[in-house]
Amino acid sequence: MKKLLTSLLLLTTLQGMSQELFEAYKQKDLRKIESLLINKENPNQRNGSGVSLMFIAAGDNNVEVGKLLLKYGGNVDLPVINSDATPILLACQENAYEFVKFIVENGGDLNRRFKAAGNQTPIRFACKTGSIQLVSYLLDHGANLEDTPDDQITPLIQAARSNHYDLVKFLIEKGANVNAYAATHDKECALNQAILNKNAEIVELLLENGALVTFADDKGNSSLKLAKKSKNKRIIELIEAKTK
């Protein structure tokens, strides 16, 4: 997914800077951008790659440009042409916290699903970064703690999968289900993801908060079997203690 959104930015750089508004942005010329907008340049125009300047600014966490575009009619939820990727998805992927706030404060949809990524929402992208600040903001403004896109990977499973101990702890404290189980996607759960990552700290944290060792992956590997495969002595001890 990161490759998909990043490729949109690469295309922007390679072939999309022909219009004046985009050229002014490339030159970091705010006065020129505002002058163009005052003279009726379309704030929602897209470049040759189908990407709007709002989308590009989101990836750069450039709130100043975002505000200028909004002032003259820019759309904070404008998707990329031939895609449903919106600025908030890219902002979350890039941990552009200030731009995420800007979008939400101006009516942006923080629960919009990205169909090309199996209906993932912004909080999934945020969890991949490990940013508690960003994830907390999304939750405080209506994101779903147990959001389940097509693959049923919840925010907690994603945090464990991405090796973010502090975020896993934060989500548990918020009430996340430690035994959420992605039955349609490799039969993943947070505990088994932590075992696969050989992250004993996350394994211990999950077990302390009620994680079960009874879930098997799509190949029938139990938590204990995965632990033994990891060859991590501490993880094996932790799982064996729960299977006695």
C-alpha cells in the first residue's frame, strides 16, 4: 500500500508539474500560489497524474498551502483520478499530523474507506506509522477502535504486526480487543503477529492483558508452534506458561 500511494507522488514529480499552480508549489512560492488562486486558478485542478495540489500538500504536511487552497474553494476530500485515495489517507501514511488535523477540522472524512486497499480507513495507515499522537487524534474524532476492513486486520493487529509496542499498549488501554481474529486473512491475531516478529515485549504485554494462545494461523500453526519456530527463548517460555 505504501508503494501505491508513494507512486502517486513519484508520478507527480515526474510528469505532473506542468500547470502554473503546481510549478509555484514546486518553487515553494506561496505568493504566486495565492496570486493564481485570486485570479481564478482552479484550486481543485489535478496534474497529469490525476493528483490535486491538496493531495500533494497532505503528503508534505504543508498546512499553509492546504489553507490557501481551502480559502479559494479547495476540497479536502478530493480523490486522485482513477483512484479513491484522498488527502487524509496520504497524510496518515506520512504521519502528517498537522495536515490530518487540518482536514478533520474542515469537514474531511476520517473514516473514508480506500477500496483499492481492501477498504482500509485512515486509522489503519496511522497505525502503520506507530504514532500514538496521530492514532489518538483519529480516535478522539470518531475513528473506530475496532475498524475491520476486508482483511479484518484491526488497528491493534496492525500495531502488533508493525512492531509498535507503545501503540499496542495505548490501544489496549483504550479498550481494544486483544483477541480480535482476522479469520479471512491468514487467520491473524495480535499475539501471533508479535510471535512472528520475535517481539517478546509485545507478546508479554498481550498475554498480561488476556490474549489467548488458542488461535492458529491459516497453516494450522498454534501460538506455541509459532513460538518454537521463532527460537526466541523468552517467547517460548511465555507461551508455554500459558499452555500448561
